[in-house]
Amino acid sequence: MRSFNIDFNRVFKTVLIIYAAFFIVGIVFMFVPSFGVKLDINFSGGTKLAYSYEGDIDDAEIESAVKEVIDNSFTVSKSTSLAGDTKTFEITLVGRESISAETQEELTGKLTETFGDNDITLYNSNSVSPNIAGTFFAKSLVAVLITAVLVVIYVGIRFRRIGGVSAAVTALLTLIFDVLVTFFVCVIFRLQIDSNYIAVVLTILGYSLNDTIVIYDRVRENERLNPDAEIGVLVNDSINMVKVRNIVTSVTTFIAVITIVVVSELFGLSSLRTFAVPMAFGIVSGGASSLFIAGPMWVIWNRHKAKKALAEGKKK
């Protein structure tokens, strides 16, 4: 196969603009009604009631029936089992500590009366206190922060020969780009931020870091073979040597995840959707940021450091 080379240092600004444009769109959507940041009850507190049913029920009819019993804001989501033999809908009240057993009984009775031919059955009820939800959310953030710190330490030690601190910081900044992409995907697609999202973030941190480490490994090897090479040329050549490997890895992983996305959309599986959709975008971002951002950003850092050292040397 004919090889092709890309000037990653030259296209760095273009890729940065694309990321910035996506982030701006995500920020705008945060303030658009019906979009914004949607936290699961495990992070914000609230109540979730799950009902099974038969036949077909319109979402608007469910909402209308619920409003006759509950005044507070709520959301309704429907799903179907993979076998297609069980249909369910969930009523979620975010921010409420709980609703009483009497209210649940009244709501179930109202739904049963309204949809008498659909065999409505309450099969799951879950309430989370806002205090407990806040604690769980804080612990999840701490887990992500600890992971980020370990990333900096690991990369800094492993690549100390080629400037461990700068390599670690640029790798961390690249990971932040990937995390922001998954976050704004949740905002744009109106997905809840739940425990699945934390799993996505931790997975993407490891996935994207692995691609970046492959590049740094090749830079370290090439630097040993050609110590006099200019840093931009050295990094660009190193990225070109591993780009096919990184692209193939990203594409094969993306195909597997996009299959999950298709299944979740076909069967309305919200639990899969909140994991698969941000994961798919995170994989694309992880592969792109490792190639187009981590290395070129590291080149800029080292060139700036070299210029600063040269200027200080002239002053002396």
C-alpha cells in the first residue's frame, strides 16, 4: 500500500478550530430550552418509576395522565427489550427527594384507569436523596481527577528522557479535549449524565492515552536514533510512522461501538444509549486528538522552551 505523509504541525490550528467550533455549539445548546445538562437521579436526587405495558401508548397521553397526579416537572422515556416481548416506560422526577407511597399508588391507579387495555404494571421504583446523590457525584469526580493525576505522573516518569513534564501536560490537555467532547455530546443529544457517562470518561481516558503513548514511544525511539533532528520534524515523522496503526484501532473500535448505538436506538434502550453515543464520539475524538493535537502541542511547548532558553543565554 502506498504510504502518505501528513504535516500534523501545519494542520494543528485547523483541527483546533474544529474542536473550538464544536465546543461553542455545545455551550450554546447548554442554554437552549429542553437541552442543557441533564443529571440522572443518582447525581441529582429524585424518583424513577418504571412501568411495563402492552400494545401501543402515545408519549403525550402518558404525560397528560401523569400531570393530573404530579405537579412537578418530569420526563417520560420508553424502551423495548431486545427480544421485543416487553415494553416499558419510565417516569423520572429529577431533584425530588422522593414521592410518597400514596402518590405512587395514586399515579399507578391513574395510569391503569387511563390505559385499561394496556395492562399497566409498576415493576420498579427507585428514589435517591439529593444528599446521597451529591456525595456519589463528588466521589465520581474524585475518581476522574485521581485518574488524571496518575496519568501525569505515569507519562512524566516514562518519558522523562524526552521531557517528561511537557509530555505529561500535553497528554493531559489532550484528554481534557476528549472529555469535553463526550460531555457536549450528552448536551446536544439530550442524554443524561449518569454512572454510564463516568464509565465512558474513564474508558476514553485510557483509550486516548494509549494512542498518545504509542506516539511518544516512537518519538523517544527516533530521538535516540537521530538526536540532532529538529523537534517538529522528529515528532511529525514519528506520528506518520504510527498513524495507520492508530487509525485502524480507532475505526475497528468505533465499528463495535456504533453497533451498540444502532441496537440502543432500534429498541429504545436508554441505558445503552447513554453509554454508546458519547463513547462513539469519544473514540473518534481520542484517535484524532492523539494524532493532531498531542504531538503538535508538545512541539509548540518545546520550541517555546528552546527559544526562552536561547534568549536567557544571550542575556548572560
